[in-house]
Amino acid sequence: MRTALPALLAFCSVAAVAGAQSPSERVDSSAASAVAVTPAAPQLARIPARDSATRALITRVRADPNALPVPVADSFSVGNRVVPADASEPGTVAVARGDLDVFGTILGDAIAVGGDVVVHPGGHVQGSALSALGRVRADGGVVDGEMRTLQGPIGPIAGGARAAAAMSAKGATLLALKISLGWLVLLCLIAIGVLMFAERYLEGVVETVERAFSRSFWAGVVGQLALLPAFLVLIVALAITLVGILLIPFGVVAFWVAAAGLTTIGFLALAQVTGQALLRGRAREALTDRGATLRALVIGVVLYTGLWVVAAAFAWSPIVGGVLRGIAFAVCWVAATTGFGAALLSRAGTRRDTPAPAPAGRPSVPPPMDWQTPTPIGGVVAARRPTPAPMKEIR
């Protein structure tokens, strides 16, 4: 009884105080209790542990020197994300495989990997904005820091060196082999075309190479050194007159096409001489003259271009490949220079010191003889009748 009496008095005092509250105070207390029981905002979706592709992309972005400081993959959220106009994010906001739309304020950086960063009117990014494989757009908003976009290959090395470093040694070797073999096929086709349509000029250059090899080499060196001065003289000569000014584009193209043509026919001539030297003493196997020439020409082209093919096969080794490429360049430069000089000396094969052989099927004309005299009969040549010596008088 003694213990129940104080408890009853306390309950009555509390009930009296609650009854004395106003209706507005009771409403405020109910609202406060309602706010207290409101559930929290749902958590953002994080990158699953099994999504290795997205995590690997974020790792490459973190290692790229053109990127901003990027947080770890566990700090990213997956999918589109919106920062409301009345919201203020205290640090860096990073999303993956989605867009980041900023209407409010981000106190750190705004980062999107595989999506866009869009700062809308009223949006404010106090740090920098970065988008990998997307775009950064300040669509009426403000970005205090830098705005960077990463496109193409992403990794630890930037620019064209990044793609070269990403290429494996096997891929580099295969690419070099494709290029060298392509040049080999192209030169063989050019050789066949020259043999078919310009055999006479090729023979003239070949004769010059065989007759004066060292002279052709030094003529080629001088010709290479004189190319640029000759080109400038041509431009000045054309610029003197009004008609010449109009012909300058055609003159430029014609000059360098002629230089390339002389170099090509000279290189093919030296390749033919090299092929003939390798096949000397072997049976011709019932080949025609043109067939033998074609075989020698193709063998020479394959020999010179094969040096580049061998160098390309060692592209995976910088030291060995570099040495082989140097050897191939030196040999081909000597061949091209000598051929170019022979083409200059022979005037592209049109000048010969020895008479050209008569075409097949056409009889050769015998050289004229001094003792033959023409007669009026239809141009028939008759021999002069020998005159007998005078007889001595008989006494």
C-alpha cells in the first residue's frame, strides 16, 4: 500500500500535464514521432564482385596519366545517378556504366566511367569533372576545376604510344610481315608490268649498269643531292610567266613522278642484273629470252625485298630487328642509288652505246659496202665489175 501510493500520484501528475498541452503541441509531437520512424534512403547499387570487366576498366582509368585521381572500384555506383537540386554531396561522386546528372552541388569531383557527366543549370561541381568513354558537358552548370574526357584506348601510356605498347610482340611481328610481304608482291607486279610495256628501256638501263656500275652509283648520289635544287629551279622557272604559274601544280606532280619512275626502273634494272649473276652458269631449261629475263628480275626483287621480310620476322626483338632493318636499308639504298644513276646516264634507257639487236622475226640489214654501186634498175645493188690490169706490150 505504501509503495503503490507514490506510483499512483506520479501517474496522475503526468496525465494532468499531458491534458494541459494544446492541440498544436500534440500535432507537433506526432509529426516528430512520424519523422523519427521514416525509413532511410535506399543504398546505391555497387559494382558486383563478379563484374570483372567494369572493375578492370576502372583500374585502367586509374592508371591513365590523363585521368584525374579516381577512387577504387568499390566507391563507384552502377547505373545512372542524379544529384538533386537541393542536395549537396560532401565528396567525390563516381558512377560506372551510367550517366551522372548534377542539379545540386558536389563538393568534390564528378566521375563517370562508361557514361556522361552533365552539369545542368543550377548544378555546381567544386572539383573537376571526368568522363571515360563518354563526354563532360557543362549544360548551364558550373565546374570549378578541369573538364576531361578520355576516348579510345585507356591505360598507363597515353596517345599513339599507348596503342603501340598495348600491341603484343606477336601482333607487331605479324603487322611488319604483312607490310613487307605486301611490298614484295607490289614490286613483283610492277616488274612484270615494266617488262611487258617498257622492256626496251629496261634493257638500256641494264646495259648501263653492267658497263659502268661505279659510275652509275656516283651519278645516283649526285642525282639525289641535286633533286631538291632542280625542283626549286623548276618552280622558279615556272613562276616567271603567268602561264607557268598556272602550270606549277602539274610541274610539281610531273617532277616527282619522273623521279619515282627513274628510281623504280633503275632499281628493277639492278635487280635483273643481280638475278642474272645468281643464275649464271645454270641451265636455262628451254626458256625464252623474255622468260629468262623475267626469272632473273623476279629473283632479284625477291632477294632485295626478302631482306625486309627477314627483318620483319624479328620485329619482336628490338636489337636484332633494328640491326636487320639497318642492313636491309643500306643494301636497298645502294641498289636504288645505282639504278637511279644508271637511269640518268642512259636517259631512262633511251641512250645506248651499242646498237640495239634486231627484233625477232625481222632479218637484219647488212652493213653497206663501199664497192657496191647502185644501178638505175629499181634500186637493185650491183657489184662493180673488176677491171683487168693492162698487158705489157710485146715487142
